[in-house]
Amino acid sequence: MRPALTAVLAACVALAPLAAAARAGPASAVATPQATAADAAAFDRATATVLERMRVVAATPGAAPAMAVVMVRRGQPPVIWTHGHLSTEAGAAPADADTPFYIASQTKAFMGLLAVRLDAEGMFDLDQTLAEVWPDLTLPAPADPAVITFRDLLSHQGPFETPALSYRTAYVDLVPAADYGRLMAEGSQGREPGFRYSNLGYLVYSAALELTTGRDWRDWLDQALFQPAGMTRSGARASRFDGIPLYHRWMGERGWDAFEGKPDDLMHAAGGLVMSPNDMARWLSIQLGEAAGGLDPAWVRETQSLAVAADIRGDGVPCQGYGLGWNLCRIGAVDVRAHGGGYTGMRSAMAVSPDLGVGFAFFSNSDSLTGGLGQMMVQTFFETVQSAEPPAMTLETFGQQYGERLARFAAQRMQAVEARRAEAQWAGWTWRPSPADRAAYVGTYRHATLGDLAVVTQGEAVQARMGVVTRPLEPAAPDLFGITDGLADPPSPVRFERADGRVTAVVWDAERFERLP
């Protein structure tokens, strides 16, 4: 449960490089040069450069408790580096090549390949429209369900947003496929046509797939992709796997804010997979053209092909378009297909160049500058594969800058927490509700699209429960509580409203929940 209900998850987070901004590429369609595949010497040079930097990172206070890097060259065994432990708790197990890290929005690339396969096999037509699945659906202009196809949705071109779907699936509950039509009709907003990255298209595709075929997207992925490819430590049901790392946020002198990863109900089709480094090596090889378990390389090429031109610069590496689950980018003289992943307490990244015949992936169980780190390692790897020139930034400078920025990041994070807690609205956090006060809040409160919020008590504590997530409400002033997602999270206001002395509603940020009788 995230505290800011109005801030919908941007699952592919901005991952700026640590040093200078990434070199800009053309803002038009992706070029397609015939680059020469990397030889063994170039690959070895790139892997050595990345690994020496990752070892410096690993020795820096506040680096992710667990990290992994995967580097592959077509037709050769992968290079896999792992570091650290699944948590900062004493006796925690070490991370290894079979550790199933959460990969967040990288899930979109897997869903893209699934969608292309099912389209090719006649199971689900990507060019059918929303109206063919939901005949009675109406959407705000300019969105027209009779025109928008599922291919449009998977390339982020559907001209509407449904914030409640994006928020609930990422942070609250498993939204049944049967509810999607109502939620789109009641909770959507029109937007300008064209590319805009979001989770929505993949969520809607997964619901339509289930309604059309009678099978959940998670089962489809297992049957059509993971099992044929021999990826045994990958899937959307985290409960099936042991050894999943905890998520972490670095707080500097206060240490780590650690918490359990996503439960199964929050593993959604736009960001809901765990995957081991060994399985990622298999996946990257498939992206480089390896035929595996009936997965046609032509399907892979289709997902990597340009679906919409766009100037995408939020991920550090400049990208010029989007396929079906892949950003189409440019590093040096070659095209690279890439995607990042981000969620509270974790970051990841992956990229492949079919022209060079190499691929790269990065995993971490911390969100403390690891997004920028992952993108910097992507860029370092692909630039070093292409050039024998040493990196512009020396190893010593790299380590110094990373350590300084990480310390500054943690300090700024906690300063933001302290500044929010010091705001006048909280009245000094001095109020202590009586048993009668606490009892007055207990009940269920409903929002038309966000669902139900239950307020319960446990001893002297007041708690808010939405879907599968429960969070404590910290009393601040009469009828005002703060809610956070952990020690590193600034509190968000939860304010109860009354009529004739009786609590009738609760407002969380700007969202109002009416009390049920």
C-alpha cells in the first residue's frame, strides 16, 4: 500500500547515469545498421570492466544487500556475477545464480513475446479491438474502444489512462478480470494520442486474455514461455519460490529499511515476475536468436521491432521508439533493446543487441541509486564491447562518485521524511486517541474505483487495510493520522470526516472513501 494514492506507479523508473547524462541519439525511428558481432576479446573486455566496477560498488557502504549481473554472448556460456545476501539479517542466505529476484516492469518484455506467440498461433488476435472484448465499453474522448487494438495497448498507444487499475494492481489487490470493463468505464481519463509509457495496456491485455481464453496470464506464461525455455526459477507466483530477497531502502546512519517482497496478488502483468540470473541468461540468449522449446526467433524479432517512434529519455540510455515490451535504443553505433524495472526497494535492468550478439542484465534488492547504477552498467557494457578505449571515468573516480552520491541520496531521503513530519498539519504528533476515539473509526469505507478501505484496531493501534496490504495509522491530531510505507517514507495524511459527531468518510490524500452502513 503506497501512501500517495494520487501518484500512480511509473513502473519503468527514471534511471539516470551516475556521471554525465547519456549521449543523445536521434529522436526519430531506430536505425538498423549491420554491425559486426562482438568477438571473444571484446566480450571479455566488457565483462572485465563491468565486474571491476561492480566489485567497487559491492564494497561501498549502502550498496544493495544483494546484486547480480548477467552477461551473455551468442553461442557461448554466460558470465554471471552475484554478491551479497537475501537480507541484512544475521545469518541470511547468500544470493546466487538461482536466486529469484523481482524484475518489475521487465515483465512487459515477457508479456510481449507471449502476446506475439498467441497471436501467431491463433489464440488471441493482437489486432482485435477493445470493443470486440468489451462490446458495451465507453471511454472518454479521444479514446474509442472500436479503434484501439491490443497491439496499440502493448506499445503504449491507447489514448486513455485508468489510474485506479494501475494503482490497485501494483499496491493493493488482485483486480478480477471481470471488473476491468466497469473500472475502465467509470475510472478512465482521456489523453492525447501517441506514445505514453504506463502499466495500463499490459493490464488490460492480461484481463482480455483471461476473458477470451479462460486462462490466467500467469498460467499462459508458464506454459508458453518458461516451461518450453527451461526457465525453472521464473514466474509470477512468488509463493512458489524459495529464497526471494527482501526489498531494501538505504537510510544512511539509520541503516536499512527492509520489508517483504510483493505477495502473489500484487504480481501483475505489467510488473509481476521473479527471475533468477541463470534464467535471465537463458532469456537473453533467446533474445539474441537462440531457438528454445518451440519459441520461434521470428516472434522475438517482432517484439523487438519498432511499433511506435518516440523520444524516450527517462531511462538514462536514449531511446527512439518502443516495440512490444522493449525500448528501442542506441548506444554507440548499434541498436539496443532495453527495459528497466523499478519498485519500492528494488531496481533491475536488461538490454540486448542482436547486431553485436551480446546481452546484459542487472538485479538488485535495493532502490538506493541502483536504478542509475544498472543503467550505467548497461551503457558501460555496450560501449566497452564496441571500443577498446578505456572508460572515460576511471575506476577510482567511479567509486568515489558512487559513494558520495549514495551518502547524499540517503541523507536527502531522510531529510524529506523529517521535513514532512515537521509540517504544521500534524500539530506536533501529540494526540493520543482514547479507546472510544479509536472505536469510532472502525468500519469499512468505499471508493467507487479504488475499492474498500477497512479501518481496524489491534490493542492501542489503528490500522488501515486495503486488499492484501495492512498499514498502521499513526495518530497526529484529532481525526488525523499519518500513514507510511516504512521508515524511509514521508507520511501521507489520512483524515476522517464527521457529520453530527459520527465518522462518515475518510480522505486519503485527495481520494475520498465513504463509510458503509
